[in-house]
Amino acid sequence: MKVSINIPAKLVAIVTLAYSVLFIYAAIQKLIEVEQFRIQLGQSPILTTYADYIMYALPLGELVLGFTIFSHKFKRQVLYVSYSLMVMFTTYIILILNFSDYIPCSCGGVLEKLGWTEHIVFNLVFIIIAIIGLWCLDYMDTNKQSIIL
Amino acid sequence: MRVKSFIWRLLGFGVAGILLMVLLFVTSEQEMHHNNAFIRRYPHHPIKKLFDFNLGYNSYYLAGFENDRLYLGNHTAPLHLLEVNLKTKDTTHIKIGLESKDIPFQSITVNVVPPYFFVMDGTVPCILRGYTRDWEARDWMKGEVYFTNAKAVDSVSIFIKTISSSNRQAILGLLQYSNGFNTYLYPELLEKQMDGIFDVDGLLTMSPDFKSLGYSYYYRNEFMILDADLKSIQRMKTIDTVSMAQITLSKISKTGEVKMTSPPLIINRTAAQFDAFMLIHSNRLGKYEQSEMLEDAFIIDVYNWEKERYEFSFYLYHFDTGKLKELKVFESYLVALSGEKLSVNQIKSSVFK
């Protein structure tokens, strides 16, 4: 019984760390080459007209998420938002591959060297670990309650 | 119970993410194609270079096209035509014969509208007409109307730009022959912003099937498409943001002359029309563009006037020193003139759809 409480807690810690590293890395990457990122967004066939807002909103949002995910109070909310964000990124790639006027050379920002399929797989992995993390949080809550009861 | 609500929450956040992304995409695309604030889009390879051809002189202009054969006129040798076969690259020199030898020509342009060709000089004014099978130009119009630019539409009608004798304003019109010549002028087509001559200046364009005509203003972000009778008109804005001509004009001198006192800001440099497309060359940079590109290539913007939207842009890489003088599309060929060279490119029909 004791072990089964520990495993979810460890899983949550791993998920937290993974997301935090991903977001902070991606945000810094974008901010360092912000002009490059702006041009890539402007040439992206999907969010073209929002490029000016997204160029700042996205890295700042990622930084906020990357840090607040460590907070016990907001961990659950941050994980839900992160999960949503990963779904959005995946949708973005699917839209580019299927519905956009043309397919750009690079998607810019994070992990440029990945191909489109690898990118989707990468995103799916993160979506899955977010679900695992959220499930573990729920599991720990119910267990805590049953212990208290 | 807990599992159920957990799955519902996951679905909720997932669907919200998808919907938000799709919404951003749809609204962004709408803006991009219909209310574009100067953001260009460059899809890969809409044209393929076939070859460059050295003409040896910089005085050539595009006169027309018939069955793979491109005709080039020459401003300094006005009765000489160069025929370039775009398939075989063979060239033929053509000498145009004139019926009247004593016309005081000043600036001749030759225009080929198969099976006819026209020799036009709006300063005389006169137009001679002949068949491309023998290149003998016979007297056709003389003294009817002066014009500054002209493009033949068919065997009996000429799209002209002229200066009104009553108010000295530039006007578009048609010169037509049926039991005698008639000139139809449409003063409402060119919209005056300053003096009605310089500010409305622009380029007459013609689709290669001669079914639709066009006019692209040099100094503002606008062009228009007209039918062959100049009856129906469609005005369209380009993605550029300059809507008022930015030119400065001198006061009228004693001789009645007005001059531009500073270099004008040119928005639409040259244009070409084909099918439902208007191609416009501009060297003004949009948002998110690198200025270094201007040193390597001409930027061409593609509009679809039937759908009233900006489609995309592409680079036509420099093929000689100097500006892009002319651009035209014939069948699937995109031909361009710069310096002493002719550039021949293939249009990808999968991109231009």
C-alpha cells in the first residue's frame, strides 16, 4: 500500500520535471532568436496574421507554465493547460500538413530538427505523460482522502 | 465516477485546444487573403526557370506571342521585330513593311494580336494594321485620337490611355472601328487624387486571350480589371498599405508644364495579367521579410481578381543587371525582361489554380 502511494508521487515528479524542462528550454530558445522566430511565424501558413502577438505570448506563457508547474497549489491547473497546449501544437501540425496553402520548411522554435511525423509522436508522448501526471494527482487525492477517512 | 469525470475533463481541455487552434487558423487565413496588411507568403517553386536569353540590346520590349513564338519589338529600331521560339530557342529577324513611308513617327510600338499586328504611334497619331503572315502594315487609323499608351484588343478595337482635351486629365478609353472610327472615353475609370495625370499614372495590361483588360496604378496600392468593352469594372487593393499617391509636383510653369519634383514612391512597378490572375512586381518589403532578398530577386505578388484575394508571392531571381522592365504570361510561359536579357520560366499550374 505504501509503495503504491509512492509510485504516483514519483511519476508526478517526473512529469513535472519533463514539462518544466521542455517549456523553459523552448521559451529561451525562442527568446534568444526572437527575430528569427518572428520571421518563421510570419512565414508560417497558419498563424501569419497573429505572429506579432504569438512571438511574445508563447515564450512568456511557456516560462510561466515551466515555473508554476512546481507549485503544489497550481500543479493540477498547469498540467491541464499544458495538456491543452500540446493538443494545440499537434493540431497546428495536422492543420499545416493537411489544410494550409503550403508546407513550410521548418516549424520554428522548438526542436527544429524533428520531421513532421516525429514532431507529432513527440507531442503525443507529452500529451500521454500529462494524462499520466493528472491521473496520478487524482489517484493521490483519493488515497489521501481514504487515509484521512 | 471519478474515472468518468477525469475523462470528461481531458476531453474538454483537448477539444478546447483543438477548437482554439482551428479558430486562430481560420481567422488568420481570412485576414491573410482578404484584408492583408502587407504580409507576403512564399510557397515553394511556383515557377521553374527554363532559360535566359541574351538579346544583346536593352531596347527590346514584349510585342506579342503566337504558337510558342514570342515577338519582341525594339524602341531604337522600331520596324524591326525579333521572334524567339520558346521551345527551340530559334530566332528570326522580322522587318516590318509600311504602306505609307512619309508618316512623321516619333514613338512607335508594335503590338501582335494574332493573326494581326498593329504599328501604333499616339503622337502622330496613327495606327497601321497588317497580318503576321507577311508583316506588311497597311494604313488603318490616322488623326482620330492622340494617345499616350495603347494595347490592341482585337482586329478592330484598341484599349487606349489619352489626355482629355477639355480638362487635361488622363482617361482610359476604346478606339473602335465599325463603318468608321469611334472613340469611347470613360473618365470615371481613373480616380484622381492630385492632378489627374501623374497620380493616376499606371500600366495598361491585357490577358493573353485578350478577354480582359487591366490597369495597375504606379503610385497607389490598387489595380482594376475591365472587360473588353470597358463596361464592367472591378477595383482591387494590393497588400501594400500606400493608398494615396506619394508624389510631389511642381507648380504649372509658363509653358504649361508640370514636373515631379522628387522621385515618386512606386508601389506597383510592372504587372502581368492571365486567367483570373494579376501579377504585380513591387520592391517594397512587407512584414517579416528580409531586405537582403531585394538584392537577389524581384518580388512578384499574385492576386486572383475573380476570388478577390491575394494568393501568394514569389521571387524572380535577377537574371541581368537593372530593373524588371516587363513581365508577361503566355500560355504556361512567364517571360520577363531586364537589362539585355529575356528570362523564360514555366508556370506551375498546380500552384496557380
